[in-house]
Amino acid sequence: MKKLLRIYVLSILFCLAIAGAAYAEVSVAVDGQLISFPDQKAYIDGANRLMVPVRFVTERLGATVDTDFNDPSSQKVYITKGETKIVLTIGQKAVTVNGENKEMDTAAVLSGGRTMVPIRFVSEYLGSDVQYQSSSQVAHVFTKGQEQQEQGKIMNDICNEIDAVENAIKNLDQYVVGTETHDRLSPKTVTTYRKDTLPVDMGVTTVLKMEKANYYNRPVLRITVDKEPPAPVLRVYLDRDYSMPAVVNVRTNSAFEANNDGTYYCDIYLGPNTTDLSKFKELTFQNGKNEKVFIINNPYYKG
């Protein structure tokens, strides 16, 4: 069974005060794993508190979440974990925990179609510990009762991991050929890199090889990488025709599956107009999370 694609640097649910850093970029890790959301991102609000989609509570802290938005003047969010019951009202700082009135220093809000809550307040009442590491700008949520020494090791490991990624990205400068802006790309303006053949080092993962294959009798392009990419999507485009998002129909919710040699692979469906790869001169890879595209010659091109 395929694992969900692990996402790299991301912002999570967190009501964290960061002195003088309103709207600063903050990554979040839970028990040593960096987390991200594919749609509504976490953000620091005007009260310097980290706000995250409430579904984080369900997915990561083992709670359940229900909402009652029938009354527009009193939209309720119910968070339950075991004997702990938290009731928040959208737009209000007042909250109840097991029937006892409390007050947060910021309010739950609706943003981007998502319910956003302050992570520190919610996570700590659900039994988790929250720490912030300023050197890496990562908010850490610990759910397993880790001791201080273990927390410190986890935070340092994450810091080293982020440093390694940043250093790898810096090494890509030799392949830069310019920038491109296309309405169909996300984000629209990207830095363009050029390397004639594989492997392609994308900074956070390396595309080692690709080959034609079949997946349940459907033609696919099988992409092998050295480690799971830190983004929800690895897109492949043909001849930089970004109107045809690639060797089409990327399985965005599927993950890369581990090979026996420690590498990972993902199958990308070939659409009806792209089954024959021989007529396309170039292939372009885009990590769905970053602002970079990587162009190589198509090894299947026949002219």
C-alpha cells in the first residue's frame, strides 16, 4: 500500500507568540516530522500567534472536530479528544474547555475556506507540548511525552535537515538559465534550470531515472528519485507546454513507493495525447511546492 507523499517544510496549527516576528515564515514539525498543508497555509496573525487549519487537530493530535455554522452570528467549532472537550466560536476569543470558561489571546477565524485555530492553545489543552526553535524558525509539537533531552535532539535533527536542503538548493545556481512566467504554472513565475540528461538534482530530491511502464494496464512514466520529494506533486511537462500539465494527470494524492535499494518511484499517467513520448523534444520537471522548473532532453525523442 502506498504511503501518502510526505511533504517537507510547512506551517501548522500553532498559537505561538514570536516577539517582533508578525507574519514571519514558520515551519512546523510534529514529533520530528515536518508538516505542510496543500491548500490553506498556516500563518502568523496580527496577535503574533500561529494559526493553522483545524483539521490538523484531527489528523495529528488524535482529536475529532465538528462544526455548527447554522447560526452565522455564533459559528461553533467542537474539538474532542477523550474526556477533553473544547468549544470555540469563530471571531471570538472566549472558549470553553470541559465547560470551564477560558479566553485565548486570539480568535478562531475562517480563512481560505478553512477554519483556522491557534495551535498552542489547542494542542496544549489536548496534552501536547509545544516548543519553538528560533534558529530554524520551526514550531515543534510533541505528542508522545518526550523528555527535554529527546526534544532537543529532535529539534537539532530538524535544524540540520533544513540546513542541508538550503545548501543543496544553493548548489543549483550553475544550472540557471533564466526565469519564465506562465499563467498555468503554480507559482506563475519560476526559475528555469537546464541539464541535458538525468540525473537532475532538484535541491531537495534527485530524479535518477525514468522509464515507460504499465500500471493496471494504463501507460505511465515511472519516475525514480533518491528520496521522497518535499511537495504534494511532482509535475512533468512536455516541451514546456504548460497548458498540458504534463505527461498528464499526476496522481497528486498518491505517494512515492520505496524500492528495495532505498530509492523511491512514482507512476505518472500518460494521457491519450501523450502516450507516444517520441515526438516531444524536452521534458520539464516541477516540484509542486517550489518556484523552479528543471528541463532535460527527452531520452525517447526521435525527431
